[in-house]
Amino acid sequence: MLGSTHGTLTTDFRARVVACGEEPYAIVHSMAAAAAEGDLDVSGRPLHAPVPDLDRFFRPESVAVIGASDTEGRPNTGITRQLIAWAERVGARLHPVHPTRESVFGRPCSPSVADLPERVDLAVLLVGDPLPLIEELAQAKVKFAVAFASGFAETGEEGAAAQARLAAAVERSGLRLLGPNTNLNAFEKFRDDLDGPAIALITQSGHQGRPVYTLQELGVRLSHWAPTGNEADLETADFISYFSQRPEVGAIACYVEGLKEGRSFLLAADRAARAGVPVVAVKVGRTETGARMAASHTGKLTGADQVVDAAMRQFGVIRVDGLDELQDTAALLARARKPVADGVVVYSISGGTGAHFSDLATGAGLPLPTLSEEKQRELHEWIPGYLNVANPVDNGGHPVGDWRGRKIIDAILADPAVGVLICPITGPFPPMSDRLAQDLVDAAETTDKLVCVVWGSPVGTEAAYRTTLLGSSRVATFRTFGNCITAVKAYLDHHRFAASYRSPFDEAPRTPSPSFRKAQALMRPGHQLSEHAAKQLLRAYGIRVPREQLVTSAAASVRAAGLVGYPVVMKASGARLAHKTELGLVKVGLTSASQVRDAYRELTDIARYEGVELDGVLVCQMVERGVEMMVGVTHDALFGPTVTVGLGGVLVEVLHDAAVRVPPFGEDQARSMLGELRGRALLEGVRGGPPVDVDALVEVVLRVQRMALELSDDLAELDINPLMVLGRGQGAVALDALAVCR
């Protein structure tokens, strides 16, 4: 069965380098080593994910159950019984711990961890408050602990404070903690009779992992389940890093309610991408508005979930919406071989079914190439000539009932342009559907190409489905069109991504550029810069701005206009000005000294009336005939600095057409951002207009990214709008800029 039915170390990273006794504590690449080797980026953040050595968590040699019980009717009794069974399965010695019991289920019981006959790898805490035990566990050199207790951050401010105290104690102790508010999912029984690559499962809500766990009953292997709970210590990122290095893991499936720390998640996703291990995730929170007070368009455009979505896409994490999609996509990615071609062919016994599926697949972005004339002639040897075989292929029904059915399937799979064959069977129609299912299974065994079947019957008890399709390790079986399309697109996208992936962390700047020192001198902590100062900041990073002069008198404005060259634009410049146009503080297309003199007086009069303090008036070169874009920086609570690009001018407020990335990223991602814009056709030239200098726009995005990285501690927001992108080969000019210092 291949498918299914359905500068300095931060405190967070410092916690991972504490040593416990004589053994380095569970870190392959520690943050201390990263610092010593200069393995930090220009902002002092690590460039590689630590990999916790979780072998002794999932396969301990010895386990202590603190609070163990054998009194019937008590919750701890059921948990103790389950842990005893689990320990026997994994070959661990289990030691009950309870201050008032001499034995539990016939096993000698120790009053405390200190009294145990041996040092244990894992302590399971069946107590209401785990905090008092942490120091005792550290002294006993326990490696891992699990805290089931609830009543922490999930309950509000008081619980969050209690969790913070627990996390601090764990950090001091050196042990690694799973939980609190976790469950027994890590100690489930996994089938050991299934072959092939496995799914490793990570969930913050145990119940939400049940559908993936149940895939074992359909022949899909699971190797691990990490229920991370509140993540006071061990988090989703730790398990992604660990699972991506396990040879038996073919894919990682995640249910994520909230990320503990954005950087650690990206580093873990990067490690998985380097290893070629796909990560499929349900991340709740798509409806979160991410609303915040922001002076810039950038801050208003970039919501929290948009950043999460972009960050996942950057590092190849496949985001799905439903648990059924999580099941099917993870199962396919774990078990299917690499595609030999991208082409998808839809094959059905009904023209309506083929057309319906093809419409949905094409709309989702799956490539459905037209089969060659030669291939169509070959197919028409077995399919009546009046039926369409260009793709989708309609056999009319009858050929699947005899020897012709297998010939058709083999002929399609033999086409070098075809990498995936999808056969939607909307319902059982024996014996026709039974013969078709068997032919597909038999053909799948003889090809290195992916064969998918959508079994549309809601019953699911048919022999063709339960025995033939689910009994195959080579056919990916789905129950809905949508899940099949989602999974196949993810499969093709993942392998395309993996084939060209280059870690952006390898090329991230380690040392500040000369621009950084110039820029730091311009920053005013806690203040918004004037347009003039913001443009000086851009100049420091090599971003082109118009010729302009800052003046403080009408006479000086006339002299400046002569030097800049008519026509000119005049703007009020002040540290508190965010949107000048709305206040009438911009004058465009001035062509004479008298217009300039009058404009100066009008601008200063308006500013005085509005109570706006100015540092002067800018007399600027007027730049026309380009496409107005916006490039900006804002700070995300999880990921830190983010870079946004979109349509500029008034369109930014009307269309909200923008793409976002989390630094570091390379030129390929910068160009990908432009490809995501709905208005990208404007860059290529519309209505006879010439194409613009996309290379210059990409260069500005990359320079802004460098600024975001180097000034991450100093720059809260940056908004270049409009950035006028000129004709091809003519560059791009930042006509206006707003910068807010932290």
C-alpha cells in the first residue's frame, strides 16, 4: 500500500549546550561550537540546527516512572501499565518510583530517583507539578523527562509564568524535557511487520495525530510519534532535525499549533531539505490577522500567517490544510520513488470523469502534456478512434474488461514524457473496475513511474479496494480527487525543490559590510527617520535614489532646482511624516523658479498648520516612465526581519499584492517573489509598454535583505515606496523611503 484513504548566543540556543555529568548533553552541533567556529550570521544568529540525540528517548535502556501506581481506578495506574508494556517492547528496564509504595505491579519500587539501582535514560513524571523534581533529576544525571501535567501556558498568564519557571529550571539542569501538557503518544505500539520508508509524526495535539497513526492499518509504516505539547524545552524543530537524520524516515508529518521560535524551525527545515526528507505540515492559524500598528505599508501588508507560509515555502515545507491531506501527502512522499518525468496523464473509463479530474488538476498547476501523435495512434489500436486519447485518455469502458486494458496502461507508462499516471475510478463497477484495479497494480510493479488510483466509492469495503489496491506497495490509492491532486503536486514540487536546493545559510553573510558602519551612524533609536535620512540609509547600501537637495528657504529651493534639473518634485521632509501625499505635502512636475518658490511657501505653511515639524524641504529629480514597486522590511514576532516586495504607489493599498521572504535567501528566491505577484505582468510590459529592469529590482531586494540582516537590532521597519523600476538596463530608483528605528 503506497497511498492511503485519507553576535551572542540567545537564551533559547544556550539551553542546548549545557552538559550533564560526564556526557555532552545530546547535541551534535552545539551553539557554543557554532560561536567558536564563527558559525553565526552577521546578526549573531546560528547558521546550523542542533540535532538532539534522541535515540535514548525513543529507545531508552532504562526508564523511571515517577508517581507509578497499581491501584485500580487511578489514572496513573493505566499509564503505568501502558509504560510497562512499551518498555518491554523496546527492551528497556522499567523502575517504578513512589515514596510510599514498596512495589508496583510486582516490580520493586524506589522512594526517589536518587535511590534507583541504576542511572536512567528517561523519567516519566506522573505528578501534578514537575518543577520540584527537575533538580533531583539533574543530580541523578537523567537524560530525558516527560511531563504530562497540564495547567501551564495553555491556561493563561499565570500558567505561562509557571511554564517559564519550569523552562528555566530545565535549562539550568541540562536534561531535556518533553511537555508539559503532553501525552502518551510517544509510547504507542507501532507495527513492526511493515516494510519501506516510514512516516515520523510530530503533533502538538495528540488527537490530531490519530488519522496519521491509523495509516498503519492500511499498510503505511510509522516509526515515531513526538507529542510536543507546550514545548517548554523540546520543540517541533528538535524532532524535525532528529527525524531528518534517521535512515528509516521517508517523510515527516507535523500538526503545528504554534511555533516556539522561528529561527530554530527554519534551521530544522533547512536540515531536512539538505537531507532530502520531505516535511508535510498542518499549521493552524491561517485566519490570524497578524494586525499590528505600523507606519509603513510593509508592516500593514505582512500578516503573521503570510510570513509562516512564505518561510515554509522557502525551505520546502509542504503546508496542507486538512488531516486527510496530511495523511495522503505524507504517505505518498514517504514511499514513492523519485519522478523520472513531470508529465501527468489522466486515464479513465469515462470521458466525463477524465475531463472533470483534468480540469481540477490543471487548475492546481499539475502539468498535463498532450501525448504525441505517435502515442495517440498507438493507443487507438485498442481504443475506438472517436474517443479522445490526447490527455486525458478515455478508453470508453469496454477495453478495460479484456487484454486491451493492460496494453493501454503499459503504452501510457512507456511514454518518456509521462512520470505519473492517475486513474480516477468514481465507483465500483464490477467486473470492469476489478479488472482495471488489478491491471493498474500489476503494471505498477513493472515500472519506476508513479501510478495513482482514486477510489471514489464511499463504502470502502469492496475487494478491488481493500484487497487489490490497498494490498499493493506500489500503487498510491486515494479516496478523493482533491487529496490526490494535492499529494501529486506536492510530490512533484518536492523533488523539483530538492534537486536544486542550496541552503541559504551557507551563503549568509558572516561579517558586516562597510555599508553597515555608515548606516549605523544614521540610526536614531526609537525614532522614525525623515525621508532625507531614510534615503541616506539606502545610499549607504548602494540603492539608487533621485538627485535631490534638502533646503530650508525659498531662495535655496530655487537654486537647488537649477542644480537638480527641471522638472522637479518638492516634498516636506520630517521625522514624523509617514504619508505626505494625504496632507498635501508633495508637489509634482514643477517647471519654473516661481512654481518652486510658491511650492516651498505652500509646503511650509501646510506643515505649520498641521503642526508637523520639518527638517526642510526636499527638491528632487522627477523620475517618470517606469513601474512603481514597493520593497520593505518589517519584524515578525517569530522570524525576526522579513523582506516584502509588491506593487507600489497607490496600488499597494488597493490590491495588497505582495510577497514576503525571511532572510537569508538568494537570488532564486528573490525572483520567485516576483513570480508570486498577481501584477507581475506589469514587469514584462503591457499594452505596448517595454519590459522593465527586473535584474535591477532583484538587486534592490537583495540589498534590502542585507540591510535587514545587518540592521536587525536597529531597524524596525523600512518602506521603499515607490521604487520606480525603469526600462530594461536602466535600473531602479527609490523615489520615497520611510524608516523606523528600534
